[in-house]
Amino acid sequence: MSNLINSKIICLATSSRGGSKLFHSLLENHPDIICFPRTFRMTVFLKSINYELDNCGIIAEKFIESYPRFFNGKIWSKFNSLDKADKLGVDSNESFYVDEDEFLKHFRSLYNTTQKNTKNLFLCLHYAFHKAKGLQFSDSPFILYHYHDIQFLDDLNLCVSDFGIGNVNVIVTSRHPIDGLNSTFKSYLFQNILSTPNIYYEELSIFTNKISQMFPNINLRVVPLEIIKSYRESVMDNLCQWLNMNWHETLIDSTLMGKRWLGNAQENKSDISYKFSWFYPIGIIEKKDTKIFNTLFPHRMKIFGNSFPKKINYNFWLIILILLPMKHEIEVFKKSISPFFWIKLLRQVFKDVNSTKYIYKEKIRGQFNKFEYIYMVLKTGNILRCFLLYFRRIRFTYSLLKIDFSNEKNQLLFDPMNNKNEIS
């Protein structure tokens, strides 16, 4: 067990449709990797058990109750049909199942022999799940801790506190900010949510700056989605060098629980080969939005290529342009006043609430009862809320003018422009 106790941690975070699930899918089938099939937040789980670390049985049962998707791929579509956990394998007709009783048995066996603290709980949850999957432990294990949103600094802080900064490596996947916002907006619409992605806008704007301030010495690399898609093998090869991890052929295959996975976009992607290209803004509004990002974050935006390097040279014009609506804000406003959009949307909503397709344990998408779901859709598409989010975005953007972002961490894991990566 000594090699397991000394497992190194790979913290995986992202911002605004940045490709963390794709990156997770490339790592998860590596023989040295121990992980859950999807995102997990240790801080949220600790709150769910009221930080009571002594009762092994209650902890295990709460874990199974809180994360049913870890144990049964066929129910994933009840939460999010895009995840395609019921369409795995070469012929897209497989799923996965992990025996809950096996997990309980292994967790009790492991946790009852350890000191009861957050570090050992984190380790035993991962080890028990790994054993329940029927897998063996390697001699040099890594735990992939995918806590997802880059602003969840409490999860990173707990991980560093428990394991030490020298045993924690952070990977941040991202994509061009405007492209990320466009993708998030489309993702909202697919889920019947009409809203500007303000949370993700703030996430994109802060990026790694808060991580850099909290942990100036942390080992962190950035991986743009555009680079992952086009230089998959080179990215994963550099990852192995950076982490001193053994290369394995599974690192270039997108899998979920060891089976071929088609990705979580509306169209099936999986192992499509992409020709490398950076995002380029189209239209006056999108170019204006890009200029604002280029001006606020000149050092960071270099990692997304030089296809649109223009900046706003005068602070006065920057202040004026921030006041103008962004592309997705205009789209939300247009749809919020369109009777045709609302007729189509409400038809789909009532279809959802009267179907079992997205209902799991009497909850729609695992979160809402029928009335909560209808209320959520009406609330998010409310034009007054749109204006409130618009003014909130303006206020937040103006606050960024006072922040120095020049010291944030933005070193690439793999830089195709140099065709090499300097590993410190």
C-alpha cells in the first residue's frame, strides 16, 4: 500500500467548454491512472457527509447515492444525453456497470485500516472504485482528480493541503475565450436554457490568475483544446515527460471506462483528425469582443495564436466598447423577445416533463421536479434577468482593469509553434 499512499495527483480543471472531458478520456485508460469516470469534487462530498469521517458505512452509501453515474453508464442519458455513456465501444452499443457491493466491500476493507482524515478518505474512495472496476494497481500510480471548473479553488486548496504542493500537478484545458462563450451559449440552448454564460465569462477572464496568486510555485500547464484536437499524440507525449509517467498507447484513444467514447458534443467526434487552426472572429460584434480580450489579457491571448492580434490602443475606447453588448448577449435578447422561440421552447419543455427520457428518481436531469424545471426555464429566459446579467458583466469587466494579469501561469504543455516544450 505504500506506493498507493504516495500516489501523485493530477488535478484537471477547465473553463468554458475547454475540453477537460476529452483530456480525461485520453488519460483514464492508462494503466497508471486511477480515476472516476467523470468529475468529482471532494469539498462537495465532504459537505454531503457533514465532515463526519468516522462512519465508514454511511460514507460509502452516501458516495453511491451521490454519484449513481459512476456505477451505471445506462442512466447517464437521464442527466445529459450528450455524454453518450450508453453508446460506448466500436459499434456504439455498449455501456458500463460497476458493482456497488464490490465498491462497498473494498472501501470498508481499506478505510477501516487507516487514520480517518480527508486525505485517506480521498485515497480510499479512489482505490475502492478502482478495485471494484476489476483493475490492478501499478507500481507508479497517479490519481486523476477532475474537479472541472477552474474557479473551484477550494478543491485545489484541499488537495494541496492534504498531499503537498510537490505531489500535485495541475492541468488547465481551455479554448479561445470567444469560441468558448459561443459553445457554452449553444450548450445552454440545447438544455432549454436561455441565458448569457456570465459564470463562464468570469471564469475565462480570471483564468489561472487566482491559482497563480494562491500557489505561485505550483506545477501547472495549459492545454488549449485546439492543440489537443490537432496534436493529440504530441500533447500526451509531453505529458508523460512532464509527469515522468510511462508512455502507453491508450493515451491517444478517447475512452470512457476503457471503452471507445464518441465525445460529448451534439455530433459524434471521438477520434476525428483535425487540421490545426485557431479561432478567428466573424462579424463586427465578435471582432469587438475579441479585441477586448486581447487588450485586457495581452500575455495570455498569445497562447491562442496570432490570427487576430489587434488590440484597443486607447483606454477611453476600451471603456466604451465594454459597454456595448457581446455577441451572446445580443442573441439572448433577440430570442427572449421572439414569440416563435418561446413557442418552440415551451413545446420542448412540456414534452420533457411528460416523458421519462430525462427523469431519474422523479427528478428531471437529476436536479429538478417538474415545476422547478419549468420555473428554471422561464426564469433564465426572462428579459429582466438578461439585463441584470448584462450590467453585471459590465461591472465585472471594469473591475478587471485594476488587475495585473502579467504573472498568471500560462505555460503550454505542448507548443506547436516551437514544436517542443520546456519542462522544468
